Amino acid sequence: MKTSLIGIAAIASLLTTSALAADLAPRVYTKAPPPVAVYDWTGFYIGGNVGYSWGRSSTTQAFSDSVTGTVLSAAPTKFDLNGVIGGGQLGYNWQRDKWVFGLEADIQGSDEKGNTNAVCPGGPATSTTTTAAAVNGVCTVGHQGDTVPFNIAGFPVTNNLSEKIEWFGTVRGRIGPTITPTILLYATGGLAYGQVKAFDTVTGTNLVGPQGVNGGTLVVPVTASFGNSSTRVGWTVGAGIEGAIGGNWTAKLEYLYIDLGNISGSFVTPVVAPSGNFVTASYNSHVTDNVLRVGVNYRWGGPVVAKY
């Protein structure tokens, strides 16, 4: 019995010593991981840009009778409106996870311009008939002499049209994913507007004098010009890439396709048509643009936030 009690006491002493040793052992503490800096695109921004634009005018130039409205000649053509552009933009972004949504407006000055010509054909170079109509041009009156060698064919009429995109702007939405925290790839589209200036010059030649006689015919060159500016509203769509370059600054590369719709104009010229009425010159142009530009933006707020 005494031996048993001694054994039990020894076991209890051992257990107590182990427990005390456990209580006295040093505790190991681990440090929380440091915060991770994550770029946040949310906030206002403002910036500038410069680039080049490849515009296109799809145009129909027409000559018609100023009284009857009969179309005498019409010529469809396409010509370029190319030039340097530059301007500024401002906007606001919202970021949700990896997706960025935004609104942006910009205004651009433009040096895009181009020109084209249309010709209303003259009459035949020679004619063996004394019929007055046989020596007329499509848009001009010829001269019929009383003998064939003294016939004078109606002269051609030339219409020179020049156009220039004075300025344009857009109001667009933007949406896209961040392919890295500091690089945004986006699609964009919305409203486009701009001013297109046109200048039209018509040159021709009138033959003045009595028909059916030789000589006495005056060859009178004539010219007339017409200018017009139109502010048009259309649409735009495009894409771009933007990335942080340090601090609150970002840089971007962007492409836009812009459709400004149609511009048109007409005026009565001093050219005399075969009917004896004056010739009206007119144009109708569908103006589009391809814009490639680079830009920088400055962002407000804290572009970098801490994530734990």
C-alpha cells in the first residue's frame, strides 16, 4: 500500500512539472503580412493629346438648270481630308474589380483638308452640221455659224470643291478590363460633332453673240465662288490602351472612327446653260474620319490604395 502511494505521488509530480514547463515555454508570434498596393482607376482626370487623322469625303458634285432643276451632269467622287489634330480631354472613371467604366469628353482642333474637281463636258471639237444643238456643251451654249468652219463648240465647265474639318469633339463612354493593375484596355463610343467648311469655285466660258452668222461672237470667261460652314452631329466608335507612367499621370494610345454625316450646298453660277438659263452648281458630301492620337492624363484622388 505504501509502495502504491509512493508511485502515485511520483506520477503526479511528473505531470505537474510538465504542465509548469509548458506554461513557462516562450510563445511564438507571427507578423501580419504587409499591405499590398493596388492601382485604383476611380476618379476625375484631365489631359491633352496630339495625333493625325485620315478623313474621307464621299461627294457628288452636280450641275443643273437653275429654272427647271434638270440635272445636266453629276459626278460621284471620293477624296481625302488628312491632317494633324490636337486638343484636350476630361473624364471620370469607376473601377469595379478588374473592370473600369468611364465617361470622357474631348475637343480637337484640326488641319484636315482636301479638294476635288468635277467637269461638265463641252461640245464636240468639230461639227459638220449647222444644227445649233450639235455644238452645245452639256452645260454651255455653243455657237452655230452660217458655214461649218465657223461653228464654235460649247466650252466645258469646271467645279473645284475644297473641304476642311475645322474642329471636332466627342462625348463617349469607355469600358474595359485592366490587363495589369496599371494598364487598361478599353472600347469607347458615343456622340461626335464637328464643323466642316466647304469652298466651291466654278469656272466656265460663255459664247455671246447672234447664232447663224460667222464672226461677231465674244468668248467671255466667267467664274463664281460659294463658301459654307456646317456644324454636324454624328457618332464615333473606337478603342485604346492607357497605362500609369508615374504618380498621378497616365499615357494613352487611342483610335476613333468618326461619322459626321452629310454636308451640302448649292449656288447659281453665271454660266449659261443650253436652255438659256443659268447653271446651278451643287455638292453633297458624306464626311468620315479615322483618328489616331496619343495623350497624357492627370488623375485626382489617390490612384494607389492599400489592400490587406
